[in-house]
Amino acid sequence: MRSLLAAATISLAFTLFLTPLFIRLFRKIGWGQVIRTPEDAHNPSHHTKRGTTTMGGIVFILGTIVGFFVGSYTGGTEPTISGLLVLWMMVGLGIIGFIDDYMKVRSQRSLGLSGWRKIVGQVAVAVPFGVMALNFPNQYGETPGSAYISFFRDIPTLSFMALGVVAGWILYLLWISFMSVAWSNATNLTDGLDGLATGAGIFTVSAYSLVTFWQLQQRCHSAALVTEYTAACYDTRDPMGLTIVAASFVGALVGFLWWNAPKAKMFMGDVGSMAIGGVIVAMAVLSRTEILSIILAGVFIIAPASVILQRYYFKATGGRRLFLMSPFHHHLEMRGWPEITIVVRMWVIAGILAIFGVALFYVGWLAAV
């Protein structure tokens, strides 16, 4: 518990007190947000946000790293491989987002990396993560990830390796890459209003910290913690390490939200939104809850789902629109909803889904007892 408190506190203090320094630094080097301001009356007017300091995701990425290492060593243990893999995804996808942000700022246009280049970068981060996740077994033979699709834990009938080693590895890495691309783009699309993605990320990753902490209490190899509940135990390799990194990330996001809440003094940029997606992917894979992540992080599905529906409806109806504008939060703006109302209500949805996901996880444990 000391490790968790230290990790969250250090990360919170880092982003809460140092973000103003980063705001001044980024403003000095010209990292201001590029806002599209077309004269088309069908677009919400965000022109007043133009020039607001961006790439703030760098701040909470650094805060998470500092908090994780301090928290780990405070508890008298070295950082776990699972925790380091979460940092890999956070930093790796954050770098892809940073390149995208930098290209936009440098050219003063809202066009950064092309879609396919971004996907190539996301896959380049995901593949090494997937390979490392199936290595580094501990003394009990547990690796950080597994070759199974998981819900509350691994589903025994859904093993990639059942198709053979070569085909299994290919399908497994495709699965990891798909999740990485899907979640990082979903969080990226959600980051369209001040504080929206930050608050949603707090709820989602907080839920994951509860999941992994419960897995810590019910480890399969711990006779002290698992007695008559052996059938419901968890094979997660480093539940404590995952909980520490989740606590660090939540603490960093809470501190950053102070400066990112409407009206934002700093935007997280793609570097931040894609880092959030990286943490969600890594936590889902390493805690063996990949399908459950659809519920826990369900708020991040709303934006990409609305974009997909808009596109297909537009093609199917010969140019008619399902929403006034996509993603969905911009549709609500066009309907006259104040930005703060949209943000807070999306946070409420994120909280409800996070609570429901954790409750479902617990019910799954009860069913297995």
C-alpha cells in the first residue's frame, strides 16, 4: 500500500506543480495548438483556443514514469517487467503522437502524420510489446501476457497457439496490433474538448487499478491469499506492478486535469491522448481482461463509433448526415450544449462504465468460486 500511495502522490505533485513551468516553456518554443477554423457554419467555433499550449501529454508521461519508479522502490521492490511494459506502450505511442503534434505545430496546419503512417508507427510499438509480453516467465512460469484471448481471465478455448506456433504468433501479434491501433485512435478521437479525455482516462485507469489490486489478493501461487477460492484465482504475473503504474498514471492525470479542465491552460495533444490509449491496451493485455476493456474503457468507443456511423450513413444515403458533426461530442456542441456540460456528462458515463466493468469483474470472480 505504501508503494501505491507514494506512486500516486509523486505523480500528482509532479503534474500539479510543474505543469505551469511546462506551459511557459512550451509557449516560449512556440508549441501552440493549431485549430481548424473554417468559415463553414456547421462547425463549432473553437477559434478562441487557437495558440493554447499543447503537447501537455509529455508532462503526465514524465509524471507517471517518476511516480512509478519512486513508488516501486519505496515498497522495497524493483520495477516489474509488467509495469515496464505498460510504460513501453505509454511512451511508444506517445512518441507517435508527439511526431504528429510536432508536424502540425511546425507547419501550422491541422494535418500531421497520414493515417497509414500513424498505423505503421502504432504497429511498430505494439509488436515488440507483444513479443516481450510472452517472455520473461517468473519462477511460477507466468509471463506478463498470454497467448489467449481473455475476458475476466484467459479463455481456455481461445488460444492463438492452438493453430500452430507460426500461425499462432502471427495471429497473436495481429491481435495485439489491432487493439493498439483501435484504442490509441479511439482515445485520440475522444480528445476534442477541454478535459474530456483526461477525466475519462482517470475513471478508466482507476478501474484497472482496482482490477489488478484484486488480482493481487487472489494470485494462484499464493497459498497465504488463496485458500478455498483456488478455482477463481488469477495468473497475472505482476499484479502489484500493474497497480503501481496504474496509480501513477491516475495521479499524473489528476494533477494535469487541474490545468486541462475547461477552460484549458494546456492541451494534452496527440502525445497525451495516444499515451492514454497505450496504457489501456497494456493494462488490458497484461491483466488478462481484453474483452472487459470494452466496458471499462467504453466511453472512448463513443467518438470513433460516431465517426464510423457518420461515414457509412453518408455513403449509404447519398450525402445525408446522421450527426450534425462527428465525433459525437461535436454533434452535441452543434445542438447547443455548453462544452462544460458535455465534458461532465461524458465523465459521468465514463464513471458508470468503469463501475459497471469492475462490478462485472467481481461477479465473474464470484461465479468462479
